[in-house]
Amino acid sequence: MILLIASEFYIRLSGAVMVGFPAVALAMVSVALLLAAKQRWWMLALSGLVMALALRPS
């Protein structure tokens, strides 16, 4: 842990990772909805909507 904090690139690169985290989280929710939707059209539509939100440019 101390080596991570001592790294000169830690702060800069950790910010780059945190920018993409919400998109990955929304994509995971979308996949979970897709897997849970067994013949329920509204869950499929909700999954598509969440994936569209995950893929939109920020």
C-alpha cells in the first residue's frame, strides 16, 4: 500500500480509472437485468435503457 501512495503516477492514474467506473457499473446492472429477464419484456427494455446510459459519451 505504501508503494502505491509513493508512486508519482498514482494520483493521476487513479483519477482516470474513476472516470470510467460509473459506465462499468451501469453495464453490469444492464447485464444483470438481461440475465434476470425471463420472458419479461419490460426488464429487457429496462436493460437496454441502462446499457444505453452506460454507453453514452460523458
